[in-house]
Amino acid sequence: MIAFGPVPSRRLGYSLGINNIPAKYCTYSCVYCQVGRTTHMTIDRQEFYPVDQILAEVGQKVAEVAEAGKRIDYLTLVPDGEPTLDINLGKVIGGLKQFEIPVAVISNASLIDRLDVQEEIIQADWVSLKVDSVDERVWRKINRPHRRLSLPRILEGMFAFKQKFPGKLVTESMLVAGLNDSEKTTRQLCDFLLELQPSISYLSIPTRPPAEVEVTPPSPEALQEIIEICSEQAPFVDLLFEAEVGDFVSTGNLREDILSITAVHPLREEALRDMVSAVGGTWQVVEDLLTSGGISSIRYREERYFLRHFKDIRRKNVEPVP
């Protein structure tokens, strides 16, 4: 399926996804990837689907959504691989303009130093570029890039693209325990972001099953320190914890439901209180989980978030990076 959704997105409202790359053609094989390990590692751009097929499937979906009385805020190129590997990407973006809906591209930035890639995605209205670390040793461990890729060239390419892109540029950084959650790597990343000056820099943590099963989020203590450093150095940093869609419902065992939900979805205090109240429970169950270490909380911009504490299932085969 090339076109899917629309799905609610914290970043983009109601986003109609466009899967213009088959799984799993990518330039990276990130340890945390929710689609799994890369099976086709490449940096060579090629045609995967005819442009007409992509546009036809998107057009059909747009019509179906309109008929259902729903809205689409963005047409988003967010495939199961790296979208800029599509050699027809520029033609696809140009063709999508016929629907008069803003176009977004979510890229890992690995090919952003290429002028052809820059000129193609410059047609989009909103572009997200990944930057998990600006330290090459950390980058190679967390993103596991194609051997011919160069981090300095990628970072230079991001600056070059920022200078010519008239749309909204954001960055995304995934934080993984033992890899890029130290004070040193955080300050390096924030220094880079401060120089790049994107509209928003999103920080996220692994909340879905990763390619490497022992990958875990930073500890709540490390995450709190990262948030404090970034908020101080780069005020445009934001947390990409998925926004709640509807109410969270307990199936009967409130304690177990809180543990299972917070393992994949950090919860705001308001949402958690609503969930507890809906089943006639008391806040004491949350306090007990905090005391026992089952869950932890962090604070960000006057909001309190609750998340599963993964202290007992740390990834054993990842070397801490100072």
C-alpha cells in the first residue's frame, strides 16, 4: 500500500502517509528502527514505483477522505525506508502539488549533502531531518550507516539546505540509553542545533519495538538532564512524545494497564488521572508504582510525564559512550 491514513500526527495534524520506498531499502540500519533491521542497505538512488502509480493511489485516498468528510493537513512522504532514495522524488513532490495540500518529507538526512536531493525536497512545505548525534563514533553505533556515508558531509549538507529552503525545517533526534544520552553528547547536539536554527528540534525515545530488542530509552534521570540542558541551550527543542488520541482505557487491572501503556506511550499527568478516574481508581496506585520504581516521572514545560522505568532491562551489549 503506497498511500495510507490519514493518521493523527503530533507534528502534522492529520497526515496522509505516502510509502514511496519498499521496506526496507535504507541508507541506515538504526538500532531503534521500528520497521526492523535494514535488508537492502544502499545509497544509490533508483525508481521503486512509477510516479503515475504513486499519484494515482494518493489521489484515490484524497478522494475517499473527502467523501468521508475528513480532512488532510499534510501529504507526508514517510516510507519504510529512506524517501530520498527515490530517484523520482522531485517529480512525486511536484505531482502532489495538484491536490493543493501541503507536502511533508521525513528523511534521515543521509543524502542531504547531494545537490539533486536538496533541489528536489526544496519543493516540499515541511521537511524533517534526523540528527541523532554529531559525534561520528556515536553516529556509527546508533544509526549504523552505509559505509560510504560521511557524517561531516551530512551535517554540512543540512546547513546548505537550511540556507535555501523557504519552508519549515525541523529536526528529530532519537535518544537511546548508553549511546547518545550522556551530558557530553547532549551538549554537542545542542550546540549544532543552535547553529542550524531549525523551526523545532524534536527529541524522542524508543516507544515501539526496536530493531534490536534490548534497545531502551534513557533512564528518567538521564532524560530529565537532557531536557534541562536542551531547554537551556536551545529553547526551540520539544519532546516528540505522541499526543494522546482519545482516552486511555483500563481493561480492569489498573496497575498492569499503567505499566503496559507507559512502556510504549509516555503519559501526561492529566491523561493518566483521567484514566484512573474512569475506572473508579485512586491516585495511590500511581504513587505505589513510583515508589516501587515501576514507573518514573519527568517534567517538561510545566507538564509532568509518566513513563515505564526500564532500569532492569538495559541493553547489555551496547557500550556506554562518554
